[in-house]
Amino acid sequence: MPLGLKVLGRFGRVKIRKSGELPVLWSPLLPASDGEEAVQIFPCEFFHAKVLGHHQSSSCRLEDFFIMLRQSTTRPVRMLILGLTGQCNFACVYCYAHEHPQERMSFATARQAIDLAAVGGKPFVLQLSGGEPLLAFDVIEEIAAYVKQKKLPAIMQIQTNASLIDRAKAIFLRDRQIGVGISLDGRPNQNDALRKLPDGSGTSRLILAGAATLASVGVETGITCVVADSNVRQLSGIVEIAYYLGNVRKIGFDLLRAQGRGAGVKAAAAADLQVALEQVLVTAAKLECQTGRALIFAHRERVESLCTQCSGGFAHCHAMNGEAAFVNAVGEIYACASLSGFPAFRLGHVDTGIDPELVQAISEMIRGSMAFCPVCDSFSLCGGGCFARWYGAGCASEPYPPECTLKQVFIREHRLRQDKTQVFK
């Protein structure tokens, strides 16, 4: 029988046993439980450790062991975003990721980040991002193989501009069950004003070709549409494009964030946004009637979830809830991808883990900053605003008006649907 003991200490419940013929290691910070014996430690030697109730069990050195223990005191990561590279083959006018490290993430760094999220043994979203993540496709292949080999409860997603998707990559994404989100900002004229190649030419033909390749192998996608002043008045065009492609299941509207290059781009006005979104819903209803196929709108879905109490206020803000980690290409960990590079939102590094005290401090700061949301009459169906967008807009103690407008359009639509349902009962 392997020598083993259980201890109960400040870091939580821990099991330690001999690895091969090596001695068990024990720390005086982890006093033994009643009837169990403490064992001398030797920092450079290997031992086998498992934090009870958590997924990960591994042979490690003492310094790695304490990283595991620190993670046991942190809330489980529910949203892990890997910024595989800051490089991109596009040059979008509003990009905030171009300031991210331009290196490619090594698989070793990706594995460390994944292990931090997996230590809790609970399902978590693993989103592959950039820059353009498909520029690091070999790392994606290694990540997918690792998740499969370790049987990790990771829900894998990729957010891509789709321009690099060929048939082989499409089949890979399908077979590895990696959900695909495509960035597209409307009809070609509107999209090409915002999403450009480095030479200034448009990107629509490349994006649509990639989306069509995904459709050819049976992959459904979502679309993320960034809304700025230059495309808001023709916003319903994104619905027409979605029906044209045929494999788009969901559309999410992402209001311009004033980080990176986005700081120099004009945001959509709240009044223009309201008119545009109302036209979006009219267009979607008409095309649904004609095709018999309904699109999911991310904001409509959130309202319905809140109405049925499937989620609570600020459930979408994993950073506020201490459950998010964005890891850049060099292994730095931040509370949110949109806040990467801001020292105030740095949580740690994959080599040393996530600092629970920083998680708590940032969570409290975000919650305090958004204190105007819970007192709003619409909060129960809104769920709260986006801190990163509010932070970039510099709204002081007031909410960001375009975001409130975005939420209110879908809340009003929800209430109208409810009223119609009541009439027919």
C-alpha cells in the first residue's frame, strides 16, 4: 500500500502519497488531522498530490503543490479564454487585441492555463481567441488532443474571422466539437468599413468563404457583430447575411469597446441603436416566417433566461463573479479579455497561478463600480451591464446609455410577447 495521509489545513483538504520510491512531502502549514502523521518535506523531490474534491492529481514538486493548493481556495474558473496570439491577418479599425503580446502561445503555457481551470473538476468554457487564433492552429490541435486525453470537462469554442478556414480545418472543428463563432459586422459594405486587411481592402469575401466552408461540412456557427456608428443604420443587414449563409444559428451584438484602436472609433448613438435594433427584429420575424427557421439573439436569450430564473444578476460577468481568466500568449492572467494589459486587472501568471486575493479585490471593485445597475427597474430582466465596456467609455457613476438601449429593446420585445400570450390564453 502506498504511504498516504489526509490533512486539513488553511488551503483545504489535501491527500498526499508516495510517488514510486520517493518520500511523501508535507508542509508545516498543513497540520495533520487527528490520528494522522506529519512527514518531513524535501523541496526538490517529487511526490503525488491531489486536492480532494478536485479533478487534478499529479506528480509534482513542492512549489507546484502549493500552486495547486492556492487554486483550491479560488472560485472555479468557469470561463477560460486563451489569447493564442496577438497577431492577426486582419487590421480591424476597432481592434483591442492588437496590443496583446504578439508571440504565439506555447502548448506548455496553454496546458498550464487549462490545468488551472480543470483543477475544480467542474465544466468550464475554454475559448480560443486572438488576434486570429487559427494562426496558431498547431497549438489548437495540441489543446484539443490534451482535453480529450485527460477527459477534461471543457466546452471548447473558438472566436475567429473565418478567413483561414479550409475544409480540413472545418472538419477538425466539427469532429472535435469546437463551437465556432465568426466575427462579421453586416453586409459587405458595412463590414468592410470596419474589418479590413492590412492593405486597407475589405474582408467580407474571405469571411463568407470561410463560413460557407463550415456549412459544407455541417458546422453551425454564431455571429458576433460589433456595432459602431458606421454600421448601426444598416444593422438589419446582418440578419439577412445570417439567413443567406444558412448555417448561422445565433447572433450577438457587441457594442464598440473603447480599448485599443476602438478608442478612436465613433460609437453608435443610443437613439440610432434603438431604431436599428427594432428593424433587426422586424427583419428577423419576416425571414423566420418565410423560411420557417428562427435565429437566436444572444440578448433575447438572456432576457428569457432571467425571466425563468435560470440565471441571476450579473451571471454573465464571470470577472465580477471571480470565475474568469484570460491568459495571453506569454502566460499572464487577467480578469477579462477586454481588460488585458491593465495592471489593475492582472490576476497572476500560469507559472504561479491565480492570486485569490486579487480575484476578490477585482470582483469587489467591479461590483461596486456597477452599483447603479441593481437599483434599476429593469435589472431583473437585464442582468446588469458590461463592466469592461462601461470602463472604456468613462461613464463615471452612470450607466453606458447605448448598452441600456440594447437591453431595453429586447426587454420590451419580451414583454410584448408575454402580453400576446396572455391574450390568447
